[in-house]
Amino acid sequence: MRLPFRRRRAARSPPFSPFSFLLRLSSLAASPAAAITFTPAPAANLELSQLGRIALAGDFTGISLYEFEQQNERPYNTNGSEALLARMPNGAFAPVVSTDATIQTMCTFTRSDGTVAGVVIGGNFTSLEGMESTAIALFNPNTSAVTPLSGLSGQVNALLCDRDTNTVYVGGSFVGANSTNAIAWVGTEGWTNLPFAGFNGPVTSITKASNGHIVFGGSFTGLGNATAPSTPDGQVINLSSATLSTGSSSTRQGFSDPRNIVCKTSGTDGAGNTWLLQDNAQGFWQANFDYGFQPTKLRLYNTRQDGRGTRTWRFTALPINGIMNFTYIDPATGRNASCTNQCPLSNDPNVKFQDFHFVNVIGMNAFRLDVSAFYGAGGGLNGIELFGNDIFSYAINDFNEPTCTGLQFPSTATRTGPWVVAPSRQSTSEYLTAQLSSPITEDSASIVFSPDIRESGHYSVNLYTPGCLQDNTCSTRGQILITGQMTADPTKSQPINRELYQTNDFDKYDQIYFGTIDASSGSFRPQITMTPLPGQSLTNMTFVAQRVGFTMINSTGGLNGLYEYTPGSVVVNASDFARSAFNRLGASFAAGSAVNALATSGDITYVAGNFTSQSARNIVAMNGNDATTQSLDGGLNGEVESIFSNGSNLFVGGSFTGTLDGSVRGLNNVAVYDTVANTWSPLGDGVDGKVLRVVGMTMNVTGSTPEVVISVNGEFTQLRAFGNNPAVPSDGFGIWVPSQGNWLQNLDLPVESVDGSLSSSILDVPGSESLSLYAGSLVSSTLGASGVATLGNRLGRLPVKIQASTNSSASGPLSKRADGLSGSATSVVVTGVFDTNNGRNITVLGGHFSATAADGSAVNNIVLLDGARDDEISGLGPQIEANSTFVALAVQGDILFAGGNVTGDVNGSPVSGLVTYNLASKAFNTQPPRLSGGEATVSSIAVRANSGDVYVGGSFTSAGSLGCPGICVFSTAASQWNQAGQNLDGTVNAMIWATDSVLIAGGNFTINNTVSAFLARYDANAQSWDIYPGASQLPGPVKVLTAGTSDGSEVWVSGITSSGSPYLMKSGGSNWTPVGDELADGTDIRGLQVFTLTSSHDDTPTIGSDEALLLTGSIVLPNYGSASAVLFDGESFQPYALTSNSGNTAGSISRVFTERNNFFTSSGGRMPLVFIVLIGLGISLALMLLIVLAGLFLDRLRKKREGYVPAPTSMYDRGSGMQRIPPHELLESLGKGRPGAPHV
């Protein structure tokens, strides 16, 4: 059990050791450098140059390639926890330090000597990176080390790092040292109380004015600190529920039980009323509790039974084993006295009891009272009571004030629901826990806390929540609703209505109320009610309840939400408040006002919040040098929650619609004020709900140089329409791009996608090149693209804006399986095709979505993007019903075949499952007879090469009047349906052509009415089906398949087993090799494709060394999570592409489609054997030709050297040179040798 927060009543020195902090800083400086770095992921090395244009189709709004190991598809947190974020080199955000709650504020602490101590982080967290750290910590961006700044309990709302004074000013709702809600961290000295010791209300903002003074803003009415009630020691600590033990107790009947003296205040001696020790023996009386407490007074009743009594004693606090110091009034002299280990107890019969006051207020959960000397034969007591100042109402009634005290309004708690007691573990006390099941409502469980408030006054009310790590319930903790009324007259206080998270890792408290509380009476009693927040999406919720604390706050008064502090001041006097222009400004506000935000730009400090005065409302400016104020057109007509200053622009968010004087309207909760022109302007047309945070970001929008953009966070559901920009749905987050005058979500530019929430940022961390830090919870992608993205050297966008279909009733069977994809009923883009036939350049996208055509009309589910006409957008028109979904596309000649869950009426002819469209004429041609039977849907279309036949597979039994279950052939030459064999029945999910005459189909079939199969092979020449070799080894229907080799002799298949698990297998002859064992449950494989690589890996039995298999869909990898595309190299899976989607969900990729299907060739890799043989033959023939030509040339050269000349070729030469030779001369010469060649 952890002891409660310790305080010293008299000591004012902070409990933090400067020496220990110096050691921490030195250890940081000496630690190895580990600056914020991100680990590059292994390169994918896909050979894309031979494929032409490439696109990825799916259900996403953002997409990224997997380039760094810190990238993932996890959604942003909605349980209240945030993180310190930084950008990776590709622009995506990644957490650097995780927390269990919100980071409210940050600042960079640069010391007066110019050294950077680090980034100070403040919020309502209890842990950073799993390390206990309450409310504030120091982050070193050069080493990534986190140093908790221990000493505060509560929440930090505001930080100001001031180099000039070497100080970090801290504001919020907390206690620390002897300060409340404001304190300072000075250099390396640690926590230092400010001379005014804090405020009587929370601080929300701190800024430094141009005059060098520090201005605090918040909900306070004076300087002040926690104080004891005017009647101290009024809360009774319950001893009746403690576990009691003794040492050397008497054996006399009725005098040995240690409980004899609990709840006994009469002082009467006797059996059952007195506890005695053995004769002439020292001994002890001990109490152990299941909760911690801080006593301030001990009351002892001495016994006089048989002349006995306690003479001296000591009090030891446990478990710290500390002997406590006390002050008391000596009843003999009437003077103040003190004691430690031998405190006296009077034996005067006129002294009923004695009170001993603790010098030090120390937390404990047990104590022991040792009797060291005694009167008469032995010691003993008639009663014991323990008191404190802390006002608590515990969920466990045994810890509340005992009923035996006769108090009129003791602290109590009442509860409903399945509560059980949980052990304290690392918490300060045991607590209650309830396990709730959905649906979660306010009636699922409740607890009402009723405190013992004896004095009306100004109080801070804090709800204490035990951490979730200790009981391993972090995954099931949720949100709670806190309600209550603190005054009998409701007009004198604001009712409590707070929503809080219970997801804190370690113990925490939240301030749930600050203001007036009436004392309990017969007609009114303050009460706090805690219930689960209704409507949570948790299946099971762990609801915990521990205690509520009430702390009275002392105050000087004289302030109203603003206080100006002069650094270096030693003494602060309330009489000097009016000398400050800021204090006077706050005093001019109406009662109950609050300052939410402060910002200083040049000489001007802007004050914003919820306040009214004679000259301004909710926002006002003050010149720090001459103390003049500017009304900013009278201010705004609603509360301002947050401001962000960037140059001459002041961005403001809150709950307003225009300026107070009515000169500017349509601001709608977010606006910008030009500090040079002194004018207000809207951001578009604003948003449709309250803005809570306005935070600066940097982003590359139109070039390589980052520019400042503005994130807007709050309780809104859309970015309002303006100009030509439609309304954009939003979950309370938007980014305004000042350079474009538009929301990021409206820009038709290749920009990133970001969603979630931001609470704070530092756009330029000193000492770290180009480092920006953000606090929040974000999901981001390197490219914002809806439903389709192009793939090349980098991701790109197609010039079409795909939107989710306004008709989401893509009903019926497709939602389950028509495209062979599990649960893909409303995928934005399911498939696509590039049409380049006959000189066209048309990109066709199919799925379930909407877009806008060039003429402004709506396009549903099929988009034709004509590159030859400046990317003109068109569709199929209204003849196809808008609730259709297309999942398969193919082009044969000029005709587009589009199938899926399709219905409509084309030129008076009903269509079902399939529609054809002439891409050349941009018009419907005569439609094939419609498909019917089964689910009447098409999942796959395969065009047979070198023919006009188009094979269509899906869930149907007939095409027109022709029976062809599961697969049918449409002949474009004859414009009719034909059967694809007659021995197959079933449902087709996927098809590919292995060769020009062999078709492979995956699904769930029956062949020859007897053989069940999940993969079948069709011989187009023989027109017959048979089971694919070894297909009986497949564990379930095949959903998707792809060729494993260029000749189609091997295939990859994927599907779902009978148990619902995914499988992935590859054929090798008649044997199949399973390779998907690493894929986790929840995996949905929607596409497979083998790619050639530009760099080889180790050869494996399943895939070549220069190849990899790409899986698309939603692939769940153990120890990583989901990825929308994954590469398999034969040994392991690696993410390739990640997506995000609206609604804070991961997206998915359905298909990769390319302009050319040259997946097994590359510009520098292996090519098919047939091409190698042909090239070798060509080289051989060329070499033979070169040899022949060389021989002829050498022979001619030899003859020329020997004097030969060409023979005459003309008839004239032949005739003139011939003479008759007598036969005997001719024959005579045959026997002679050859004469030498003639010499010239």
C-alpha cells in the first residue's frame, strides 16, 4: 500500500533534493546519445518499370508506404491517453513518449547560460513510457530520456520557460511543496515556492508580457493556499474497522481485548471498557488499516482501574517506523510542552483525556502505541481517538467516520451495482471495483459520496482514482460521469457535470469542482454522484471508486482571473494588486469570469476566456508597456477556449459566431485576427461545434519548405461548407492552411492525411535541427487519397475525388462474399483497369462510391477517367442503380465488362450481376441476358487471350435461359452466352488463365456431381473441368488466387478454413505448401500478386530469389498489427503499404491493378526460358554469318595477292578473247606441272 501524500505543517522548503536532480542531469549528459531517430524498414525493391501505370484500390482515405519501423495502422487513442509525437522523415507522425492521459502544455527550457535543459511536459498524466511520473517531466530531445519532476500531485495546465530568470513557471490544479496551483522550477535547484504560494483556483495559462512580468490566467479570485478549517482536527479516523493487536495484554477476563478502548469516550473503567497490560510489564497496542491517512491529533483516555494507568508512551508510525513528535498542554502546569519517545499521560482523575498534536503530518496506514512506564501494578487505557484535517468520503464505508462517534453528518457512501472490494496494492487504500457488461448505462452501477462538511467556504474537490496497472484492468477501464450540487441555492454555484477517464496507469486525482460549498445541514448536504458514462463502446468495463477529497482554500481575494507577478519579488502584498494594469483588467470582469488563454505578440498580450466587462467580452488585448487596452471590435459573442499566435495572425477557437459589435459574422467557433490590420476573418465558414484547442503545426503543402498550418480540435462533426467547397465530415479535427485559404481536407494537392487530436506543440526545438514536437494522439498517412492511389517512385493521386457513397445499402449477398472478400460491402474502390485499346487512355474504377462528373452530375460506383480529354470524369449514368457495387472489371476490344452486385435497367432491359459498356462510343450496347439464381452476383471476369470469349464467375445458376452454374462464357463475336463445360456446379470467387486454354477457378465447387473441390481447372479445348492437382489438401474455399510462375504451372491461393482462420498456400505440382501460419486471426486477404524484384534475396522452396508475393487486404502480423499490403519473400512477412480511414479505423487495399501484366519480367532480372532460347539461337546464327563473311573476305584477299583478276562477265569480252585450240594441244598440257604465277 502506498502512503498518502506527505506534508509538513511548518516546513516551507520543497521536498525535492537539488543534489539528486543534479545527479539526474549529469547522468543524462553522460548517457550515450540516443536522439529522436526512426529505424528505416528494409527496402521493398519491387521492379515496377515493366508494368506501366500502377494503382492501388481499396477502402482508405490515407495511404503510406512502409518506410520506417515505427509506422503502423493503429488508430489514434480515444481513451484519453496521448503521446509526445515527432515526424518521421517521410512526414508521418510517430510517438516518441507515450502517456496514460493528456499532455496539456509544453515548453523548451533554455537556461540563462544558453544550454538547453530539455522540453518540459505538463498534463494530467501519471506515467510516461510506463514510468511513474505525475503531472510534469523533463524530456531530453538529444537522448530521448525522460526525467520525472517529482513533487506535484494533480494536473499541470500551463508552462512558461523563461530563460531570463532561469525559471519554469508552472500552473494548473495541483499541490506541491507549500504551493497550490502555481509553483516554479528554478535552474537546477528544483521546486521553489513563489512568494505568493499559489492561487485559490486553477491556473490555465501563463505568459510573459513585454515589460518582463509574468502574467497568470485562470479561475481564481485571490492568492491562496490549502488551509485547515477554522476548527481543526475535526475529521474522525475510523479505528473500529482497523485490525488490532497487542503485546503483553492482561489475561484478566474483560480486560484483554484491544477493542475495549475503541469508540469509548466516557472514560469509565471496568471490564469491557478498559484494556490492561500484564502486571509490571511493558506492552503495546497496534492498529493496522486498509487505507492510508494523515493524523493531526491523538486523544488518549487513561485508566485508573485498580490504581493502574499508563505513565509514559510513544507513538510509532508504520510502515515507516517513525517515532512521532507531539505538542500538548501539560494539565499540571497549563503550559505547552512537547514530547517524543516518552510522552507523559496524566493520572489525575479530573483529567478525562489528553490531546496530543502531531508536530509533523505524516502519512501512515498503521501505528503502534508502546507503553514504557505505568502507574501502580501495570499500564492500560480507557479510550483512544485519532483525528485529522483531511475531509474524505471513501467508497468503502469502513474507512469513513465511525457511526459510534455520534456525529450528525458523518462521511458516508451509498452504492448500487456489483461492487467488490479490491486490495490496495500500490494505491493508498483499498477500493471498490465493478465489472460491467454492455450496454453500459448510468444505471449499471453508481456510488454517491457524502462528505462531512462542517464549515461553509471555498473548497477544491478532488476525485481520486487508483491506477490500472496494479490490477491489470487498463484494457477495460473507460469513462465516468461525475455530477453533484455543492450549495443549497443552485444559483450560488455551478453544478458538477464532468466526464473523466479512469485509464490512468498510476494513482491520480482530478479536480472536479472549485468553488463554494455549503456546510451540511438538515435541509441540504453536498453530494457527489459517480456513474459510468453511458453509451461507451466497451464490451466489458471495469468501474472503480476509491474516495473524494474536499480541501478548504484560503484566499487574499482582490483578483479575478488575472495576476501580474514581478520576477524577483520577495514579498507580495494584496494592497499592491491595483498597481498592476493586468490585475485591474481582471477586476473589471464580472464575477465568475475565467481566463482560458494568454498569448503575447510584441508589446501586446491577448487575454481570452469567458468574461465580460464594460469595454470587451471574451477577448481583449493589453499593451504591456503603456497599459492601454484594445477591445478587438468589442470582443467575441461567446467563450474563447484557445488561442495561437503566428506572426501577425492570432487564431482563436471557442464557442462564438461573430464579434460582439456585430461587425463580423459567420466566424462559427474559429477565427483569425489580423493584428496589423486589426480585423477579424473566418476560417472558411468555421465548424459546427465548440473548438477546444487551436494548435500550430508545420507541413509541406506546395513545396519542400514547411509552412505553418493550424490544427483545430473540438466538439464538432463537420467543417462547414463555403464557396465551392462542400461540408467535410469530421470527428472534431481539422487543419487550416493559411497559404491556401482552405482546409487541408479540401485541397486537391498531394498532401498528407492527419486525423486525431492535438493539445500542444513546439514548432522549433532549440538545439535540434528542424525538430518539431507535438502532443496529442494522431493517425497520419504520407498521402491523403480516397479509395485509390497511384504507385511509382512514390505514391500519387488520380485526378478524381472519390467519396463514400451516399447510398450505403449495398445490400444483400455482396456484403458477405460476392467479391470473394470478407465484409467488403462498402469498399470505396474495389477494383480498376487501365484501358489502352485502340489508342484510348481511360482509367476505370469500380466499387461502391460517388464522384462528380465533368458536367457536375453525380457518378456512382463506376468512374471513367479519360486521359485523352484532360482527365474528363464520366460514369455509366442513372440506368444502373446507385446501390450497386462493382467488384470485377475487364475490357475486351471496346467493351467494358463490369460485374458485382449490380442491378439496373439499361435501355429497357433489366440487368443483374453484369453490365457491358462501349468505351469507344461512351454508351451502353445491347446487354447480355441477365444473370439469375444463387445470389445473382459476379466476383471475377477473365478474358481469354486471342479470342472474343469473356469468362464470368460468381454466384448464379443461369445466364438468360441458359443454365451455367457459377461460371458462364460470353462470346463477343456471337453476342451470346455459352456454357463453360457441363460438369461444374458451385460458386466462383476468383479466376485466372494459366495458359491460353487452361482456366483456374477458386471457390466452392462440385465436379461431375460427386467431387467436392475448392480449386478447379478447365480445359477450354476439351470443354471439361477437373479438380486442380492436389486441391484436396486445401483447408477451405479459395477466395483469391494468382499465378506463381510465368507459365502458370504453379499458383498461390488464399481462403478461409472451416474454423474461420485465414490460410495461404502455394502449389508445387500436386503438392501444396502452407506458408500463412504467421498470419494472425482477423487477417482478410483480398488480393495476391507475384512481383519481380530489383535485388535478390535468399532462394526459398516457395518463391524465387528475385521474386516476392504481395498480399493485399487487411493483413494482421503478430507483434506488429494490421497492414493493408504485405510482402512475403519465402521466409517472412513485411509490411509494404499502410492505410487509414475515416472513423478512426484502419483502411484496406483490395487490389493492385496495372497497365501491363509483365510481372515475371524485369529490366535487369530473370526472363522466361523461351526468350532465352530464342535470343541464344539468334546469337548463334549471327556468329555463323560473321564466320562465313570473314572466310570470304580472307579468300578474296589471298587471291588478290596472287595476281588473280576477276573473270570477264560481258559477252563481248568473252567472244573477243577466245581462240580455237587444237585438241592435241589442250590434252597435251594436262600432263605438265603448273607454271609459276606470272610476275609483273
